[in-house]
Amino acid sequence: MTAAPGFVLWLTEEGKHWTTPDMPEEQFRSVTDGNIETTEPGVSVQAEGTRERMLFSGLYYGGEGTASYVEIATEDGPVRGKLLELPGRPGWGVWYAVAGTADWGSVTVRDTEGRVYASLPGMPGRP
């Protein structure tokens, strides 16, 4: 799936794959290598981009309920992103959001009721 011009994301049973305009070689984040405990709620983040546009993306996993959307805090205000999952409810998925800034803070995945499914707190001094 094309998340933004030049940014491509796709999922396999092993994890998240992506390419960017500056990195056309496939990049990969595994969910099967033992580095992620999908039974506990969590979110990861990667930031890739150009001066005009940043693609934020990552894995989300382990939350209660059904994940519905993601919000990332940026210096320009909150940016709402989208979620992707493989069929069969594997307990994890991928989120992505496009923003006009590289400065970001917290990432929050919410369920269909608006409750926190999983989150990654922002760093001090960040939005």
C-alpha cells in the first residue's frame, strides 16, 4: 500500500516492510524475532521523510478491544493516522501517519470506543 508518494508499506506474517524515496531498499521490522512481546500493549515508531513530508509508522500490539485509529502528537498539533492488520486478528498491526514536521511526541492507538489500546509516551520537551 502506498502511504504517501514514494512511501510504501506492506505486512507479512513476519512483520512490517517498507520503502521510502530516500531508501528504496526494503526495510523490515520483525514481530517474530523475540524482540516484541505482543501479549503486552505497546507501540513502536519509525520516522522517515523529506523536508516536505514525514512518514511516521510502527507496530502496535497487545491491547484490549479492537484497534481503530492512531494519533501522533506533533509540534503542529495531533495527526490522525491509519492502521493495517493482516486477516485473522494476529494480535499486532501496523500504523502510519503523514505529517509536515519531524518533531513528534506521544503515539496513541485507540480502540473503537476511543479508549487507549496502546501508547508510547512522548519524550520530555516534545509535543
